Amino acid sequence: MAAHDYQAIGSEVTLFEHAFSRRLPVMLTGPTGCGKTRLVEHMGARLGRPVVTISCHDDLTSADLVGRFVVLGGDVVWTDGPLTRAVKDGAICYLDEVVEARHDSLAVLHSLTDHRRTLYLDRSGEVVEAPDTFMLVCSYNPAYRSSLKDLKPSFRQRFVTLPMSYLPPDREAEVVVAESGVAAEVASRLVRCATTIRTAESVFHFEPPSTRTLVTAAQLIAAGTDEMAAAEASILAPLSTDGAVSDGLREVAAACLLPAGAPA
Amino acid sequence: MAAHDYQAIGSEVTLFEHAFSRRLPVMLTGPTGCGKTRLVEHMGARLGRPVVTISCHDDLTSADLVGRFVVLGGDVVWTDGPLTRAVKDGAICYLDEVVEARHDSLAVLHSLTDHRRTLYLDRSGEVVEAPDTFMLVCSYNPAYRSSLKDLKPSFRQRFVTLPMSYLPPDREAEVVVAESGVAAEVASRLVRCATTIRTAESVFHFEPPSTRTLVTAAQLIAAGTDEMAAAEASILAPLSTDGAVSDGLREVAAACLLPAGAPA
Amino acid sequence: MAAHDYQAIGSEVTLFEHAFSRRLPVMLTGPTGCGKTRLVEHMGARLGRPVVTISCHDDLTSADLVGRFVVLGGDVVWTDGPLTRAVKDGAICYLDEVVEARHDSLAVLHSLTDHRRTLYLDRSGEVVEAPDTFMLVCSYNPAYRSSLKDLKPSFRQRFVTLPMSYLPPDREAEVVVAESGVAAEVASRLVRCATTIRTAESVFHFEPPSTRTLVTAAQLIAAGTDEMAAAEASILAPLSTDGAVSDGLREVAAACLLPAGAPA
Amino acid sequence: MAAHDYQAIGSEVTLFEHAFSRRLPVMLTGPTGCGKTRLVEHMGARLGRPVVTISCHDDLTSADLVGRFVVLGGDVVWTDGPLTRAVKDGAICYLDEVVEARHDSLAVLHSLTDHRRTLYLDRSGEVVEAPDTFMLVCSYNPAYRSSLKDLKPSFRQRFVTLPMSYLPPDREAEVVVAESGVAAEVASRLVRCATTIRTAESVFHFEPPSTRTLVTAAQLIAAGTDEMAAAEASILAPLSTDGAVSDGLREVAAACLLPAGAPA
Amino acid sequence: MAAHDYQAIGSEVTLFEHAFSRRLPVMLTGPTGCGKTRLVEHMGARLGRPVVTISCHDDLTSADLVGRFVVLGGDVVWTDGPLTRAVKDGAICYLDEVVEARHDSLAVLHSLTDHRRTLYLDRSGEVVEAPDTFMLVCSYNPAYRSSLKDLKPSFRQRFVTLPMSYLPPDREAEVVVAESGVAAEVASRLVRCATTIRTAESVFHFEPPSTRTLVTAAQLIAAGTDEMAAAEASILAPLSTDGAVSDGLREVAAACLLPAGAPA
Amino acid sequence: MAAHDYQAIGSEVTLFEHAFSRRLPVMLTGPTGCGKTRLVEHMGARLGRPVVTISCHDDLTSADLVGRFVVLGGDVVWTDGPLTRAVKDGAICYLDEVVEARHDSLAVLHSLTDHRRTLYLDRSGEVVEAPDTFMLVCSYNPAYRSSLKDLKPSFRQRFVTLPMSYLPPDREAEVVVAESGVAAEVASRLVRCATTIRTAESVFHFEPPSTRTLVTAAQLIAAGTDEMAAAEASILAPLSTDGAVSDGLREVAAACLLPAGAPA
């Protein structure tokens, strides 16, 4: 789906705009696939700013963010990293799952998230002041928190926090239809299936199914897969590999969806 | 055996084709040697796309996937990694045992597995949009899951999941005959032996014997080894080094196979 | 806010000046956002010395502090790190959250914090004597202490320790007004909200809200966000992701702040 | 001793030949010093193929196996590693104690151990198909298995497994005579001593003495050391440093061997 | 204070001279700030030898001690490290807190601490015999010993061990006066405060205050800080961040020192 | 003391010669300072072979042993490591405390310790056959064994093991006299002190004092230190930092040695 298709859930668009207008960094929290990346792309389009996305992982160093010296034609040339490019371009820089990054990557963000709004490139000696249109956005999923690796409170207090959640069922069904081309009833059945599973989440202790998995299932259905098989492959199978849990999930799905061979 | 010899078990070929037609990434799950690699090679032939296979391991970095700068003749040249070559060629890229890879390798896949279908080469600055024929396929064996290293739910929800299992006995025996040239009765005895052991798997807690081990045993038999010795070397010995368990396995095999010196 | 806006809480400004006059290093301790960085910037302005700030993290090596050899145009050139530059310039060098740095980074500080006041650059062979105006300032937050990573007593005894805390309520409200432009009553309500939560800190076991979060909330309010929503996004959300705790915090906030839609 | 002196214990020579004729990889298992390396050297001579031996250890990377780019005279040249050279030469490549190697080293073997029989050099871009005479042989000692580091079942199922054990006593005594030149009675006494200790292995929980230690003891005897002193230095001392166990072992040896000063 | 101001506590100066005359290495042990570094500087002045001080830390490698090859102007040049320079100059080389160094750093000291008195530079191939005036001195604080990182007994047996402790009160007061210029009564009060706290050390389990902290407090007093505030910032605050313990320490200090505003 | 002063304890010199004559590697075991290094130096002089000593530590890599490519004047040149030089020179190569080395360092020794007697330099491609006079000698102290890091039984079985212990008292006293020049009675008293402590070793659980510490004490006495002070600094202090144990040790020493000021 294109970024302009973003469906606002609450006041997150307004709050995001207020933060942008006051040059405040934003932290998006919420479950997988509830639309955090979509919101950032939507706001980029709405505010007329390019979005630079960086998927964080535990080998991401500060040099991967800000840049490094590389040997080029026998000479040594500084090459900006994606964060530096975003600062210079006044872009929205989106650090996805920021909790995964190494601590030196987080430290380099400090001076961009307070009144200084400046990036210090210690190695090249350059000091880059962020233009007013630069905005830093991070996301993290509190459900993944562990005692070993969590964001420090002092880091989280540097951001305006926007908690995100799933779309309400009818709005989510509209997205599924728009993204896959299935009939509205098919989309409603898939959303009902997901909603039931999400409600059972605290019992089964798994990450609930995202809107993305519903769209994937709908795409398979549009390609000719029957509803139950599409739901199994896209919604149920990623949730659990425990046989008993899978059987329970399959019952939930069977109660919501058309069986194989049923006239759609 | 050649890739066109693939024997479909359920609807995995159809689902794979539906995913391909909708440009969705696929995750194959199932026990060792149940045919995951064969399915990918088969689908590559069927869809007319080359297959690039990458065996993942815990030292595999994102640079191993996407490429790196290398010094060549005093100058620095970017060299595409196998993932980048697969994207550019519109190939099927198969990441075998993806759970083994390092997290930076998984992060680099994110933008290829959602609506962006784009590979960002941060270090070279290149942005590669995947052609429609590019497809990402991963495999992992849920039986190896540990609390230390597992795929994150958010990652698994990015894929259409196809659970794989062993072939039914008669079909598996046909494969053994085709691959080794032994007589049908020999193949049937080997399959019966494997099936009995697989049923006992939950008791003995070992990884059940794959079709590959049956083919290996049959090849030794075709070379002149007697059935029991071939089964010991190829099917039983890799399963356990515990004396009591080995004795139990040998009894199972002896009940299914011809003894040494028996007229075949 | 500009550095000259610093609001002294106790005798920290005088003690800092005495330490400066006797060329003694200073260690600032206290909770997140109580003004440690502001004090350093204020003192730099007051003493007429530039401030070099270094955010410490667990990948910070001594080479990141003192400098390294880099290849430039085929030749190898020594490049001073920020600590060396600060020593040579007679600046105030501020190591923020020094407990995070690696041990080799701390060892390099030893000769700067005793009667030698000298930086030994073992790799370049240079010996840099600190001018009288050079001052080393470190900060750390004792609330983060763990058995795994703490400052050694011998290291802490090298510093004059200045414990910092939050501003008294009326002074903190003045800062909020000055930084955001909200009305005094709004600022007072935000401070009351923060003070109540800080008092409850030992019960809830979270890092209490900093002055920075109050300023952020006030900036959102100035941009048009209602008080409760601004407090949720800036003050409450970073504190906890536990539902019950969040509900408790929201009640506290609701008792202090105007509800959405209330005439400000 | 020369490789042609290998003494077959069971059918391992025949099974090895069958595996070679069907281009199947072989895994040798068994206790230290039971003749695994000797078997490989013997089979190399018998099959007319050179043997490339690689002692695995936990710093062995895939680059150590397949090769790497090295700077030579200012230019960058690819240099084949020992595995690549073995594949190109159609040699027998013997990975001793393969369980010690790092996982990236094992992953690189996958495509050589299935129907592909191909080595993919990702970094140089070369694809090397193994000639029919190439054979991969690995060894590992199941007694060293730990939960931390063991071969994965899927890896072990790629091989024909040949379990090895000690020679029968009379055959082992012949080897000792041939290797050291001692009289047959001396060799018999040393073998009797080793056999008694090996029987007690499960009681004492130590790695039993290998044939190599008997040959070493016999060589010392041939040089003039008395039997008990030679056995202590070569057979007993490496087994245990626990005083009580050592005393027990010494009694066993004293009951089998001539005392110091006895007429041989 | 200048190095010639060292105040001998026991026979450490004589023992140090005896060790120097017999070319024996010395290990200084004792609590933080009891004068180990001062003793080394004093002995350097007394014996007419330069002192090379190296602060050890857990990233200190043997190359940091002995030197390394560096690229200079396109060519590779060996650069001596501080240990090598000290050996060549016949200096006193002082390794402060040697227990912190990595094991390769300790291994390189072996041949300097026995009858060989020689430094082997494996990488450059150079062999440096120590002149008679070269002396190796190490220090470590047994109070920091942990099971994870301790000096091996075989390493400690290579040294003449000189246990150090605090100066007697009247001598310590003289040092405080000489270093800060405060009146004798002020120094006596500070020493009395420290002595009381040191006696309570085994109860409170903290590192006792060093002479250095008393000098720091006295310097603040000389700059105009009142006694209690100076003691809090320099003596008490580094000892503990536990509120109850801090209150106890403050009572001790209040019983020894003049209150704020008292006529000095 | 010079290497020719070695005092044989048992038959270790003869066994060493037998091993040398049969080209067998030797493993020396025993407590710290019992004379392992001295034996190797003695045997080097006796057999007319140079000795190359390598102190092992846990950062010692195989490249540190066999050599590496280094850039020299723009070109890349292979530089032999100390092990390679020892093999080429037919020297005795002594790996002190071999258990400390990394596993890749041990793997490189395999082909030198069996019938191959060959060093394979995988990176340079060179194969170095050891001349008959090359001998590999390793040492390790079984008292340091831990479950985390121990020599593998298969490695220990590659060596002729020579267990070493302290000299008998009268012989040890002769060494002390020869090394320090003290009177025979002084040496006897020091040896009696050490012997008493060694007997108590199993009670106190510390590494017993080596002959080296007695020589050190004697050297201090020769320089003018009194016996008790010399024993404290050289023999007692390295043993323990536990106050109660130290008091016990001091009583033992006082019962054996002359008090301070006593007429020697």
C-alpha cells in the first residue's frame, strides 16, 4: 500500500505534527505490525520531508550511523552515514527497533535529542547543526524488553512517546481490502480471526498477528488459495510451533473463516 | 537426484506459486532432510528462475550477504554479495537455516520482505529495487529453537510459512529407488525402518532420520554393503552415541532389514 | 534554553569554582535530567572556558578520547581526540555518564586527576601538560549502579563530588516557563505533577521524571496539545510500560492537570 | 610407522571404499588414538589419492579452509585455502576433530556433502565442482561431546559414519613391535597394561590410553628406559593427576610390566 | 606535592633499595591512596632513575607495553612501547594496578622478572637485556581481588612484596599541611575524621578514604569552602551512595570537624 | 644462577635424553618454581641445542607461533614466528604454561608431535620438516586445572610426561647458597621454613613457595635485610592476603628463622 493510505487511530498524527513543529524527537511504541513504519512514511509525505529508515540490530555501530573514513583511489575520504545524510538533508530519520542498536549508536543521538540539536562527528571533526526540518523518530516494542537489553530511562525521557496499537476492526478491514483486492466479507472474516487471537494473547503468550499478516493472507486468497490455508500460512504458522497451541489457533480460525472449497 | 524429481507432499507447490505471483517471501519449516532444499530447487526450475543458496551460520554478517568494498589493484571496488546478485538477477534467494545468521544479516532483509521490496546498500549508497521475479525464501527447523537464539515473531510474520514434513512411505521409497538404483523391496525395507524410528522420536529425543540418510544407505547397498551395515553407517550411527539407545535402534533395524549375507 | 539560564540549587556553583581555582577534577552525581549538563555549560560560560562534551558508552575506547593515527593521503598522521584537544585548549572536558566507558578510557584519566595533571599519549609518544584552566568534569547516576559495572572507589576518590538534585518547585516552574513560553499556572501544574511522581519513586522503582520532560510537555502544550495528552506523551509514557503502574500515574496526572478541552 | 602398515579392525576399509565409489562423505568416530588418522592415510595410499589434513580448532574460520584475498606486491590476489586445493586436486580432505571448528567452517561444507558436490567461494565468486575423486572425511570423538558444542544432527546425517575402536590385543602388539623395535614380549606386556586400563575406563572416567602412548613407551624402552618408568611417563601420567587414581594405575601397570632392573 | 616529600612508614625504603641493589622486581600492595605511587616516585629520585608509569586496564595488550609496527610514510617502522623504552633507559618501570592488565601483558614480564632480566620482542625479533639499573615495580590492591581476575601465585612469587599502609596520623597531617597550606589544626581534624572512618571500614565494607582525599578537602578549605562541605565533597561522597551509610559518615565527620560558619 | 647449575631430582635428565634420542616431545608437570624452566635450559646446554622459550598466555595465537605476513617497504613479506625458527634451527622449543594458549596454537603443534614431525604453514604454503635435533617441550601446572580450560587428554597423550617436584632440602639449600652467597645455615633455615609451609599446603590451599622465593629472600639477606623481613617480603607475602593465614605463616617462619637484630 502507498504511504498516503495511512489510517490514523487516535491523535498520533496531530501529536507528531506538534512535536515536529517544536523540533522534538518522537518515540513510537507498540506491537509488531501495528503501523509504526506506516505512520512515519505517512508523516514524511504529509510534512513534505524525505524519510531515511535504518533497521537497528545488535551489530549496528555509531560508524554505521554517522559515517567513516574509506580508502578511495589511494586516498582517505570521509563518507557520511545515513544519519548524517538525514541531518544534512533536514529529513525525518527513522531508527526502527532502536533498542537493538549498540550503546555507542545511542550515545551519538544524545546531542541531537536535546537543546543542542547538533551531530558531533568526532572522527572527522565536523559539527553538523540540524536544520529545523530534521526530525529523529525511533520505535521500539516494549513487549521485547528484557533485563539484559532495554532502553535506559534517561534515553526514553529524551523523546515524546506515541503509543500505537492496532486499527479498529472496520478500519483494519478497509486496509486489507485496499491492499489485496479481496471482497469486503473476506477481509472482515480475516480481521475477526485476528481480533479473536489478539484477545487471547495474554493466555497464549505470543506476539499477536499484525495487520501485515492479514494483508498477506488476503493476497494469497486473491491468488486462489482457500481462506483456511491462507490463514494457516500467513497468520497462524508464525505464531507458534507448539502443537497444542496450533490446534487451538486453528479452531479459532475455522470458526471465523470459510472452509476449503466453500463458495466464497 | 535432479531437481525435477521433487515429489510434492501437500499443497506446498501451489502455495509457493501463489506467494511467488504476489511477490511474497516464504519461510519453510520442518525437520532436517524432509525436502526443503529440494522444494526450492524444484520451484526454481518450475518458475524458470535461478536459485542462489546461502547456508547461514552464526558468523554470517550482512556484508557477507550484500557485499563489501575490496581493494583491487590499489583501488577500492564494491563487490556485490550473493543476496545483492540474487536481487539484481531476479533470482530466488534461499537462506538455509536462517535462524543461525547474525542479527545484522536479518535486519538487512526487512526492506526486501515488505511493500518496499528494496535492498538498501548503506555502505555503497546504492538502492536496489527487486524485480518482480525476485523471491526470498528462508528455512528453519523449529526443533532447534532455544531461548538463546530464535527468530523474533516480528520477523516470522513477514513470511508466508510453509510447514514441510516427510514424504509418505511409498513416495519416499520411489525417491530412494530413483536416487540409488536399488530394488524396490530394498527401498521399502529402508523406509519401513526409518518410519519406525521416526515414530519413536518423541521417546528417544533425537532428530529423526532424513530421506537423505535412506538414499545414502541405499547407495552403499548398491555398492555392495549388506543392508544392516549400510543402515548402521548411514541411518543409525548419526542418531545417537548412547549405547543403550543404539542397541534399541539396531533391534528396530534388524526387524526391518535383511541380515548380512542374506540373499537380497 | 541558553546556558546562562542555569538556576543554582545549593552551593554547587561555589564549590565548582573552588575546585576550578585549585585545579581539582569534579564528579557530578544525581538523577537523570536534574541539570548536570546545564551546570557544566553554565560554569563554562561563567569561567570563560569552552566546554567539550563526550557522551560515554561501553564501546568508548581510550583512542576515542586521546586520538589515533589515521592514514591521510598515503601518510600516517596523528589526530587528537576530543580529550586531547580539551587539554591543549585549557577547556572544561565533560565526560557524561563516565561509568559507561571502557576501563582503558578511565585509566587514561588517572594522570590528569592527580598532582601530575598530564596526559600521556603512549602511542604518539607525546606528553601534554594541562594548563591551569583545564578542568575535568565527569557525571554519573548512582541509581544505575550494578555489581557488573561500577566506578572503582579509587577512581571516585580522585574527584571532588558534587551531588545534584532537582530544582525546588517554584524555580523549576520558572525554567519551564522560560523554555516553553507556557503560562505560569501551566508550568506549576506540570511541576506539581512531577513532584508527586518523584515522591512516589521509591514505591514504583522507576527513574523519576526530569525537568527536561516537563519542558517537552510544555512545548507540546504551547503547540496546541491538551495538558493531559502532553503529560502522557512526555512525562508518563517514558516511565513505565506496566499497565497498572501507568494507570496509577495517569490518576496522579489527572489530579494535577487540566483535562482535555478544559479552558486553559 | 608408514601409512601402508594400517591394520584393519573390522569392515572399515571396505565401507570406506564403497563410500568413495559412491562419492559419499565419511565421518570417523571413536576414542583418541584408535587409528582414525592412520585409516585416512592408509585409504589415501590404497585409493591413490593425496590426503590433505586439517586439524580443526575453535578459531578455524571458513577463510582458513577456502582461502582469502591477500595483498601481494601492492595487488590483491586470491589464495586458495587447503580445502579448496583439496577439491581442485581431487584429494581426500581430512578434517580432524571437526566438532572444534567454528560454525561458518561447517556451513561451507554443506554444498560439498550433498548431491551438489560443489564448493562456493562467495568472496572470490568462484564455483568449484568437485571431481569424482574428491572425498571429504571428518573425525570426531563422541566422548568430548558437551551441551555447548556438538555437531548438529542435520550435519551428522550428511555423512556415512564409521565407528572406530582399538585394535585387538595381538594386532596392537604387532604394531608396537613394528613401530619401536622392542621384543614381542615387551609389546604384549604394554598392550596387556593398556587393555586392563581401558576396561577400567568407565570407573575412572578418563580418556583411555591410545596405541600411540604404547608406541611411545616402547620407544623409551628401546632407548634404555625400564618398563615401569616408560609406562609411567607415556601411558599413566597423561591419564590423571589425581594421586589416588595414579596409585591405582601404577598398581595395574606393576602387575603387567617388569620392574626396574629386571632382566628383560 | 613533590616526590621528595615522601614520608616513609616502615622499612619500605630500605627494602626497596635492597631489592634494587640485587636487581629484584618489587610488588607494592595496599589500599588506595596509601602512597604506593609516591613511594615509586620517591625511590626514583633517591636512586637517580627516571620512572615510567603505566596505568593498567583490561584492554592493555602486550603490544601497548613493548611496542608495535606502525606505517610511517608508506614504510613500516617498529615503535618501542613504554616498557621497552624503560628497559633500554635503565629506568624504573611502574605498572600501576597490574592485576587489571590482560594476560599477554603479564606473560611478557616473565623473562624480565627472573634470572634472564631480558625482554623478548617476538614481533620485531629484538632481544633487549636489561641494564643493572632497570627495575620493574608493580602495584595491586588485594581488596579488589575477585575469583574472576586475580594474579596467579606463580606470578606473585616473582616479586619482593612490600605491603603498604596509611601514614601514622601526625605524619599524615604534616603531608596535608604541606600539600594544601591549611593550618595544622585543620589538617589534624581532617586526619582524625579519616582515621575514625578507616577504623569503621570492616563494618561498612567500603574502600577507606585515602590521604589524597584529605589533601583535596584541605585544598577546598584553603579556597574558602567550610570544613564540613569540603569533607562531604572530597572524603564522604566518594565512599557511599547509600543514604543510611552517608548519614552515619556525616555524623562521624561532624564530630571531628568545624561546622559551617565556625571561626576557623 | 647459570643453566649448568641444574640439580637433578630423579631420573628426569635421563628420560629427557631418551625422549630426545627417539625424537619424542616432552611435557613437564609440577608446581611453580620447582625447576621446569631450569631443566630445559640445562638440557639445552647438555644436548648442545639452543632453547627458544615462549611464555604462553590466552591471547597467544597460532600466528604468534608460526609467523605472519607483514608489510615491509610496500611489499608483503612472510616473517617466521619463534616456533618456525626453532623448527628450522633444530632447537629445543619450550612452551611455558602451554595450557594458557589458545586452541589454534595447540592445533598447530599436532603435526609436530606425531610421526609426521612436520610444521604446516597454511598461510604461506610452506611445509617445514623438523630436523632430528628439533624437540618440543611443554610445561603445565596441574594445580591450575579448571573445568573451563584444561589440556585435552588426546593432546597430553602426544607427550612423554616428566613430573617434577621440589629438590630435597639439602640440595635446595645448596642452590640457595650458590645463587645468593648467604651462609649455609641461613639457606638451611630458609629451606626448613619453606618445607614446613609446603607440608601445610593442603590445609591452607595456596600455591606452595618455590625455590625462587627462597633465593630472593636470601638475596635480600645478603643485601642486609634481616631474615624475618626478607622471608615476609619474598616467601610469605605472595602466599596469602588473608590476615589469619598470614599470622599462621609468620609463626611458622619465626620458628625457623633468626629474629630481626639477632647475630647471624
